[in-house]
Amino acid sequence: MIRAFLASATFLACLFATQHVAMAGNKPTIAILGLEVADDGTGIDPKTTQFAKELTEELRKRPKAGTGPYSLAPGSDKDLLELKLLSSCDSEAKDCMAGIGTDLATDHLLYGKVEKKDSGYQVTLKLLDVAKKTFERSISDVVPFGEATGANLASWGKKMYAKLTGATDQGTLVIKANVDRGTVYLDDQVKGNLSGGEARIAGLSEGKYKLAIEAEGHLKYEADVEITAGEDTVHNAELEKNAIKGGGTGGGDHQVGGGGDHHEIITGTVSSNERPGGGYRAMFWASLVVTAGAATGVTVFGLKVRGDDATSKDKAITDWQTASGMQLNLTDACGDASNRLAGQNVANRDLLVKVDDRCSTGQKHALYTNVLIGGTAIAAVATVLFYYKGFVASKTSTESANGSAVTKRKSKPQRDSSGGRASGS
């Protein structure tokens, strides 16, 4: 029995070590503790407790989906208050919380609290590097009561997780079609073009979109697509050919009637070497290039604002707060930093100047993004207008002018009873 027990223990230890090594080669882990509900002096009501529980689940969904920088640590579905009691932590000091993270065998620890306010639920979250025993980021947001359930709450969970971890909330749509060229629309907005049968549209917020593809000689393609944050969504599009309607091309003799009359029916259309709408077509391609350029600018600066700018600003705030031992206003840290710099005898002034500089950079990039969004919208409207004028309206007018069939009936000469030719009828 003892030998069997030792053999089993050795096997389990080896299995655990193998799994630990395998996990080490993947993403770093994160444990997301159940949010603690703070008592505002009037007691803890059930709605606040339910909100804290549901928000915790939304936060845990992000690493479970595998779309961010971390994977969820196994067995880490614990409550903050419970672990503080078990670890005899009377506060949320870094050393004590790092000890909890070590017990959970996780690389990072995300935890926080919820407090009911007049306008909504105040949510304060912190991200701790367990090994370094340092706070990486902290955020505080107020979730309005009207947005504390359903899809709105899910959106808040994604946004808060992205702020803390740097995870993107955008995805990419990859289209593979059976036509070489075409125009791609999302929610009736021109988003790009097929080239070699493929198109890649990046910087899309997570959610559902209405996809449409227009290609010459094919029927308009439409489908619904769903974008997942941090992932490439591949969509295969099969466009149907637009069959040409109408009769034959003529060219043969046709018998008309049952008598001796023979008539040749010649049908056709009046040809034209003109290419109407040429000016609008040129303007369409020019505006399409402008739209693509502006959209690229929106993506570049938007990612900066959400990514590098936010990260560097949060780090500068954390550095100053750690060095000075003071706290900036959670709702307007940038404004608070600027006001403090206007005063005298500011503690760690160089670090606070860095906070102000990072805030200014983020605001400048946000302004660029808003300007480019407006430019993209205007250019997209112009692109659609020029497309209609150059390709749709001009084609319609040409077909109406030249599309009527020309029919000419030519009678073959008939012979009279004497064998001579009679005049044509």
C-alpha cells in the first residue's frame, strides 16, 4: 500500500510539473478575484452585490476567451474578501496581495471593490505584478445604474479589462471572395476593396456588422458577420454572376407566316464608343484613396490613444503617486496634475511634469483621431456619391438611350406567275 501510494504521489507530482512547464510556454496567467462590495454606511444591498458578481464574471470572460495578453489562472475563481480573511490581510497592501497571488500560482492579480454612489456604481480596480510586488495599473470608473446589466455591463467589462491589461477591443475582418476585384461595405459604409480576391479590414470594434460586396458582372453579395476583439474573422464570400437578360443576337433567316413571303429579321443595339461618367469615375477612385488614407489615420491614432498613450499615461501617474505617496483625482488625473504644477513646492515635480506631458500627447492624438473620423465620413459619402454618378447613373442613362432594339424587316423578292421578279413589298 505504501509503495502504491508513493508511486501515485510521484506520478501526480510529475504530471503537475509537466503541466506547469507547458503553461509557462504560453501566455502569463492572471487571477481575477471576486470584487468586494464596500459598505457606504447604509448597509450592502443585494443589487450592488449582484452587480459586483456579474461584473467579475464579465472581467473573467476576457482571459477565458484567449484574446488578450493573459490566460486565466486555474482555480483562481475566489473572492477578494474571502482571501483577505484567510491570509490575515487587514488591507490590500502590495506585499500581502502578492502573497495571495503566489498562493494562487498566478503571474498577475486583478482585484478591486464596488461602492454604490448617487449616480451609479463606483468600480475601482488594480492590477498587481505578483513576482515584482508592484502595481502595474489602477482605474476607477462609475457605471451608471442604467448600464449595470446585460449588453451594457458586458461592454463595461471589456473596456475596464482593456484599460488595465492593454488588451485591444478591436478585431480584423478578412474577406476571401471568388472575384478578383470589388467594393466592400460594412453597415452601408465603404470600407475597402478586394484585390486578388481578398480584403483585410482592421480596427473594427467587437460586434455584428452587415457586409456587402459589389463586383462588376455579379449580383450584390450580402451577409452578417460578427467581429471578435483581438482576432481575425475570416469570411468566405461566393458572389453569383449576373446573367444577361434579353433575346438572341439575330443573324439567321426566320420564316414569317405560312405563305411564300420570306422576311429577314435583323435585330441589334446601337453601339456607342463613348464612356459616360468618366469624370465621376476618376473622382470616385480619388475619393476612395482619400477615404482609405483617412481611415488608416483613424486606426493608427486611435490605437495610439487606446494603447501606448493610455499605457504611458497610467505608468507616469503610478510612478508619481508611488514616489510622492499622494493620489491624483481618479476622475480627472490629467486636470489634477496640471493644477498641481501651477502651484509651488510640488513633490517630485519632474515625475508630475511627465504625467502632464503624457496627458497632452494623448489629448493631441485624440484630437487627430476625431478630425480624421470626420474626414473619413465626408470622404466616404463623396465616394458613394461619385460611385453612383460614375457607374450606376451613367450606365442607366446609356442603356435607356441605346438599349432599344433596332428591328428592320427586309422582304425577299418574289417571283410572279410568269417567272419574272416582282417588286419588293
